[in-house]
Amino acid sequence: MSLELNEISKNFKDDKVLDRVSLYVPEGKTLVLFGPSGAGKTVLLRLISGVIEPDEGHIKISGMDVDGVEPEDRNIGMAFQNFALFPHMDAHANIASPLTAQKKDKSAIQAGVQGLAKLLKIDHVLKHKPKELSNGQKQRTALARALAGKPKILLLDDPLRNVDAKLRFEMRLELPNLLYEQNATVIYVTQDYKEAMAFGDQIAVINGGVIQQIGTPEAIYLTPANVEIARLFGDPVINLLDVTLQKDASGVFALISEKRIDLDASYASVVGLECCLGIRPESVLFVDRDHKSAVPVTVEAETPLNEKTVNLCLTARGREIMASRPSGTQGPAGGEAFVAIEAASALIFDKQTGALIETNSTDISERGKVT
């Protein structure tokens, strides 16, 4: 089943929680709804499930408007952030409830519950009531219940939020495969950009009840619509340096510590505009002094982060630049050094509005690789 939202708005008294939200999720695909707390994510899921109704707009499932259709008739499974488990049932009965409603036989119910419980590592607490479970176990029980009935549409409200780091990492690998096997149409809510990148066929970034950008994980990372989104995706966070674009006979460029950073010629239309130059840390490379684009820096600190090493550098004007390189590769731990900027991966934002200034190039593969 496909899922379509057209111009959905929702107010609570004078508070506009959602403002003309439109989304489309094809059958069998996963859309990650990503945004900060209070952005309107959970309200949107409740609207889709039928728990509350929109003030404006329409929700369609497989092209059919579901206005007025009761939640139980929408063939939707949902794992709420607040768990919403039946308190009088143990974990086994909670997970089994959609299978029981479908009148499955006992062997099918047992197999379904055990399989999900083992995958989510809660098979040892199946006889426990919700009050006896940790928050992480409650969250996984709610997730298992949502998955058990194999609904055509799944709404998952930050399902790994209370899960410990080790299990969260494992679930990032295993859960996408499970969702794919179920061939469900999924909206997955998270505040973790790594989860968003791992789970989503598409990512919709929402803030203040407004969808700011929709795209593939690669597109969101490489061409974020504004500075705010650029900051949300990436660790370490993107470098942002105030610059004024210039142009001469050789082309368009920006200066960092009086060193020229050549940019795409299509930025000629914004020469003289105050901008922010966005540079991902992995696009800052340590080079020799005699490199033609060597920018002098002082390395203030080095931090190993498992698969990568991050350096905090200062330019001649005291501006901070983070550089990231794969662990095991050589680089200065401190003192004077030189860096070069991969200009093809640079992003230019309007300093006043924060919006991305796009070039004529539409091939995001030329802008570097996601790491």
C-alpha cells in the first residue's frame, strides 16, 4: 500500500503543530521522518493512524481517502514512543495481540512471537508484565507487536530511542532487512541522523511543523537545503566559514587565510554576496607546505573516534576548522600544519537566509562521497 499526505495541517488551540505537510511513500518503501523534539513528528503519525484527525488536508492509502476511517480499519501497525502496552498482559501476549486478532492458530502465534522476540533480544522477558520491563524492553516489545501482524503500513515512532548503544548498532543492521522482508510501507521517526541515513529510502526533514527537505540520504547529506540541515547531518559537524565570493579572469573563488579556494563557475551570480562556505570535515585534507592550495593552520587537538581521527585546527584569523581522516592514516597531532579544501565538495549558503545556493550541476555524485 502506498501512503500519501496532501497539505496536512493541525492546530492545538492557537498552536500550529503541522503546516501544510505533503508526503508520498511508495509501496514497500521506508521514509524516515527526521527532526528535533517538538517538530511535529509524533502528531503526524497519530494523524496517519487515525487516532486524531487533521484540521486541513487529506490522507490517502493506496489512493483512497481515509478521512473518517477508524484506526482499526486502516491496516496500520504503530509502535508509539510512549510504548502503549496493555498493562494486564505479559510481553508475550502483547506481541501476540495482533496475531490473535487475526485468528492465527497457536503454532503460528508462538512462532511469530518467538522469532521477533529473539531478533529484538527480549525472548527472556516474554512472561514479564510491562511494569517489570525496562524502558528499552518496553520499547522493543512495542516494536515487536507492531511488526507481528505484518501490517501493510508501519509507523515507528523512534523505536530505538531507549535501546542501549550496542543493541542500537545491531538493530541498524538487522531492522532494515526485516522491514524489507515484510514489504511494508514504513514511516520511521528518529532524531538520530545515523539511523535516518541507515533506514531511509527517503528522508523528510521536518522542523516547526514544516517539511524543509525531502530526498535520498545521499542527497540530504551532500546538498542540504539550508545551514540548519547541514549541521544536523554529520559527525563532526560541518565547518561553516563566513566568506564573500570573488571573481577574476581565472574564475570564482573564496579566500581562507588569503589562500584561494576555487569554486564552480556557476556561483558567478552571487559574487559579492556575504555567504557561508560549508566544508565537511572529511573534505579537509592535510597536505605539504608546497601544495598549491595549502592553507596554514594550527592543530589544537586530535581526537581518535574509532574509525576516524578528528583534528581541531585554527586558521590564521582564529577560525576553527575540523578535519577528519580514516584511523591509521598519517596526520599531525598538534602544532603548525597545512590543509587543502576539496572545493568540489564545498557548499555555499546565503548568510542572511541560511538557504543553500545551488550550482547548475545536478549530479551530486560529483560532490564527494558520504562517509
